[in-house]
Amino acid sequence: MECMRKRLKNYTAQEAGEKRAEELMEKYGSMSEDALYSKLMQEVASAKSNGTFSATRLAADIDRMRPYLTHEQVEKLNHLLRIIGS
């Protein structure tokens, strides 16, 4: 029990974010870029229709991904954010 408490005490938000990133890579890692953008747009449409969409949260999620993306991918995401935000 003490070992678990020590691990939980040292557990950080960064570790949680890294775990979430790993989970997302497993879920979406094999999809093509076009399929990913299509899935993003579907998720946004669904969230908007049920009132759970947050442009701020989406932008924050994308900001966390930026270091792993190419310049071209970042530009595409910026374009999508402009479309989604309108």
C-alpha cells in the first residue's frame, strides 16, 4: 500500500498527459492524415450538436501536439481551427 501511495504522490499532470498521448497513438496512430482530419471534423460536429464542444480545449489539445508535428501539419491544423472556430 505504501508503494502505491508513493507512486500516486509523485504522479504528475505531465505523466497523465503522456499516458493520454500514448492511448491516442494506439487508437489513431494507424490512420492516414486525411482520415484523422475527417475524424476530427466528425468529433467536432458531434460535440457541437450535443453542446459539449470547447474551442479553447481543442486549441489546448492541439498546442500539446504541435511539437510532434511537421510545419505543414501545423499549418493544416491552424486552418482547421479557423474553420472550426467559425
